[in-house]
Amino acid sequence: QVHLVESGGGLVQPGGSLRLSCAASGSDFSTYNMGWSRQAPGKERELVATITTGGNTYYVDSVKGRFTISRDNAKNTMNLQMNSLKPEDTAVYYCNAKKIVGSITYNNWGQGTQVTVSS
């Protein structure tokens, strides 16, 4: 298991940028597929972006071209660079680490960091 801690959230004006970071404990960070999800008030949690152990990435359509996910296995960190932010990006953003070993699924979440896009 890994323990995840997000940072980097805050208040930003529309069109601005933020960089979220996820710091992971443990020595096997590189074996986890990582991702960011978000949850806006009154809405279900939404998958935003993922990055596999091999570096393959996925983005939900609404953030393509604006957000970039990356990971640094040497530092046990994952980042989400968010540019051209919109009010609809306002949500709590959660870091996720997941892997399947045989019949066991390891699925870890951070506590979340608030992102507010408003003028």
C-alpha cells in the first residue's frame, strides 16, 4: 500500500494555471498506475487523467490539451499541470494509486486538494 498526499490546490482566475502534486510513501510507487480524479459539489467523482507504470496517459475529453499528467518514479511523485483553467474545473482533486496483483486490488486515495477557478 502507498500513502498519498496532494498539494498545490488553491484559488485561480479563469485562464490561469495550477500545478497539483501527489507525494507517495512506500518503495513500490513505480508499480502503481496513477491518476487524478475530481469531485465538484453535488456531482459524482470524475476521472480526469491517468498515467500507467509505462508512462501511457489518458485524459477525459474536457481537459485534453489543457492538463498534463506526469510522474517521477525516482521522487515518488505525480503531478497534474493545469492550464487555461475554467470555472467548471472547480472541484476537489484526488490522487489515486492502483494496481492488481493476482486476485488482490490495491486502490489508494489521497485526502484531496481544493481547486477553485473564479474571478
